[in-house]
Amino acid sequence: MEELHKLIPWVIILLLSYGAGSISCDGNDTDLASLLDFKRAISNDPMEALSSWNTTVHLCLWEGIACSLTQPGRVVNLNLIGRDLAGQISPSVGNMSYLVSLNLSANKLSGQIPPLLGNLHKLKILDLRENALQGNIPDALTNCSSLMALDLSRNLLVGEIPRKVGLLSVLSYLRLNGNGLTGTIPPGLGNITTLQNIFLHGNQLHGSIPEELGKLPNMLNLLLGENRLSGRIPEALFNISSLQQLAMAMNMLHGPLPSGTGDFLPNLTQLLLSSNMLEGQIPDSLGNASELQRIALGNELTGQIPTSLGKLRKLRILNLQNNKLEAKDSQSWEFLDALGNCTLLEGLSLKGTLLQGVLPDSVGNLSSNLDTLLFGSNMLYGLVPPSIGNLHGLTKLGLELNTFSGPIDGWIENLVPLEELYIGGNNFTGHIPGSIGNISKLSKLFLEWNLFSGPIPSSLGNLSQLSLLDLGHNNLQGGIPKEVFTVATLVRCRLSHNNLEGQIPYVANLKQLNYLDVSSNKLSGQIPLTLGTCQQLQIIRMDQNFLGGSIPVKYQQKGYSKTLQEFLLKATGSFVAVYWTYICLNAPKLLGEELHGDTIL
């Protein structure tokens, strides 16, 4: 008998270690059955996340499972994040009554969200983001009275946001963005005083923004962009002093911004309201919102750009493009001087406003951190200030569609980090500087529709990352440098409407080239047969030259057709004029662009 007493503790330990398959802990039968149902509903488990899910191992030791410390054997966490699981969510999960956290985000789950999840009254976190879930958001989820975080973002959900969402009285985090949700924003959200984060952007919501949202005293982030919202922004929202992000871009909102916007939102870091129909002036008080880092206000705003923005020492992005803002004298250009105080500024876009006159020399005093500077589509003229060359961090510069004049050497060579240069549609003159070939990271070079003359610099062949090159509609002379056609990354190239002469260089190395336009020049010689080796080539324009020779065999094969029914051949003295345009029938979109406009770049 004494020996038996000695064995009992070891027997208990052995049985416990053996697991649920041999011993059934009181209360966990339901959880066990539910988890096995969940596993059966998974059709693909490439990372073998569920390989431990069997009855030879206690369920509390299964991957992704955590059990309660106070209710032995009851599952409180089911977290399988980013395991590439495919299949559906078993409704049986709704029977796991002690579940506190259900996180199946970043998988490949499909089907509908089971309404039975509404039975999980202890559930605090439901995270199903980044899957392929379909159908409506079940109304039953509003029965999860303990829910604090609900994230169903980036799925394929449709229908309306449940009207009774206001019953989730302790909800702090609501993320439904990146779906196809329709209907209006439920006013009941304004009753959830604990709400701090609302992410509804990237849906198809319509109607007005509920005034009730202005009653949320703890709101931190309100993101409603990329919907179809209309009406005015409720003024009460601008009184939520805790607000950090207010993002409503790409809607149909109208009306002015309150004059005291910057005074009432001292914690605001992002104000993103572009692509709406907001009118009125930019509030001078914005300069008092000292935490602001990003401002985007592209709308129908008028008046001047306030100099008070220069007080925003944390400002990184200022996007005021596509407004009706004015700057035509030294006083109205003072904002540019003031922005020189924003030493962290990385991006400034004033594209498509009503800026006029000469670009001030103070542009060169902008932040050394400036990465993007866009002044395109304005009414600027005169010389580009050489001080712009002080902006040694620029990777993207846009001055297109103005009437700037003069040469570009004297500043362009100083912008060594440039990756994108847009200066087309101006009156720039002189030669294209050979120093551009030293800007080694340049991938997009647009110099079209200017008055450049002289040769194309052979140094362009040094641009090993160049993909888009447009030198069309200038007065360039000489031959096409063979070095240009050695840039293997070139995708689109337009050299048309110049005075280029000589033969078309060897082009066989251009494996990625899909558009080539050398039309309206004075090129002569044979049509390069090596064009047939450019596997991606879809559009070729060589008309209005003095070319001759035979058609590359590739373009005589099935799948290619002449735009014209035959070549237009005309004897002209000692040469043959050839109008040659070949378009791949597999590229109807490009065909339309080619026939209805000169520029497709």
C-alpha cells in the first residue's frame, strides 16, 4: 500500500504530460472540438502551423493557442498571424466562450465572417485584416460587448457598416479600411466615448460625415479618405483637441476650413484633405499647430499661402497642389522665405496652382532634407535661380509647363542625387549639358517641348538606371549617340520633332524598350534590322524621315500589323522616304494613345 502511495504523484504527472487526447480536462471539450473544426476548415497550411494540432498534444500547447490561468484548459487566445492559411473560418470558433483574442490576420482566408462570432462576449480583440473575406460584416458582431479592437481591414467585404455598431460601448480601435463597404457612416459611432481610432478609408461610403463624431473626446486618428463622402466637415471635429490624424482626402467634401483650425488642434500631426472641393483660404492659424508633420490641401482653396506655415518646425510634407493660390509679387511670395525655417521639410508640391512671376532665389534656402520639389503647371517665367542647385538632397524636381527660359547648366549639375527631372513645356535654351550624364541615379528625364539645341550628349549613356527619356519637340542636331541605345533599362524613348541626322544606331541591347519615337527628323540610312530583337517593343514611330530598307522579319509575323495598309514609298532624288509605324495588336490601349496624342510618356 505504501508503495502505491509513492507511485500516485508520478502517475498524475505522466497523465498530465500525455495531454488532452488521453485525459479530458473539465470544461475544455467544447474548445477542443471547436479548434479541430477550425483545422478541418483550413484547406492549405503551407507553413504547417497546425501540425501540432492533434490529440496527442494538450491543446494549450498547440501553436497559436494560449489558455486561461484561472480557468484551466479554456482557450483565451487564438492567434495565427501571417501563416499563409487558406480556407474558411469555422463557425465553431463562436463556441469558444472564453476567447479574449482572435487574430487571424495576414493569411489567405476566404468565405464569410461567421455570425456565430457574435457569441464571444468576452472577446476583446478581433483581428481578421489582410485576408480575402467576403460578404457583409455580420450584425451579430455588435453583440461582442467586451470588444475593444475590431480590425477587418483589407478584405473583400461589402454591404453597410452595421447600424448597431454603437452598442460596442468599450471599443477603442475600429479599422474597416480597404474593403468595398457602402452606405453611410453610422451616427451611433458617436456614442462610443472610448473610441480613439476610426479607419474607414478606401471604401465606397457616401453621405455626410456624422456630426456625432465630434462628441468623441478621446479621438486620436480619424481616417475617412478615398470614399464618396459629401457635405461639409463637421466643425465639431476641429474641437477635438486630442486629434492627431485627420485624413479625408479623395472625397467630395466642400466648405471652408474653420479659421481657428490650428488653435483647436494642438496635437495634430497630419491634416490630409486633398482632392476634395474645399474652398476659402488656408487658415493662418495652421501655423500654431506645432506638431504638424504632413499637410495636404489640394482643393479649390484661394488666397495666399500663409507665412505662418514657416513656424511648423516639424513639418515634413507640404502638398498644396491643384488649388487656386496666388503669388505674384514679393509680398505674396514671402511664404517661400518662411518655409526655409522648416528644416525637416522633405516634400513641397505647389504644382497646378496660380503662382506667377519669377521663382524667388530663396528657393535655394529650403531644407537640406528636401527630397521632392514640384512647381509644375504654373505661370512662372524667367531664369531658374541657380540657388536651386543648393538643394543637394533632391531626388525629384518638377518645373514642367511653365515658361522658364535660359540654359539649365549652372544648377542642374549640382543636383547629383536626382532620380526624376521634369522640365518639359518651357522655353529653356542652349545645349543639354553633358553633366547630366553624371547624375547616375536618373531614371526619368523629361526635357520635351523646349528650345534646346546642339547635340544629344553621349554622356546620357552613363545613366544606367534610365527608363523614360523624352527629348522630343526641341531643335537638337547631329546624330543619335550610339551610347544612348546601350542603356539596357530604357523602356520608353522619344526623340521626335528635332533635326537629328544620320543613321539609327544599333538597338539590340534594349530588351525592355516598348516605345520608340524618332519621327519628324532627318534620319537616313537603313531601318535597323536589330529592332526585331527588342522583345517588348510595342510602338515604333519613324515617319517623316529619309529611311529605307526592309522590314524586320519579326514585324511581318502574325500578331503585328501595319497601321497603314502599305508603306508609303516615294522616290525623292537619291533617297526613299518611308512613313513607318508598326503597332502590336496586343496593345490596344497604347494604340489609342498613339493615334490620338503625341505624348504617351
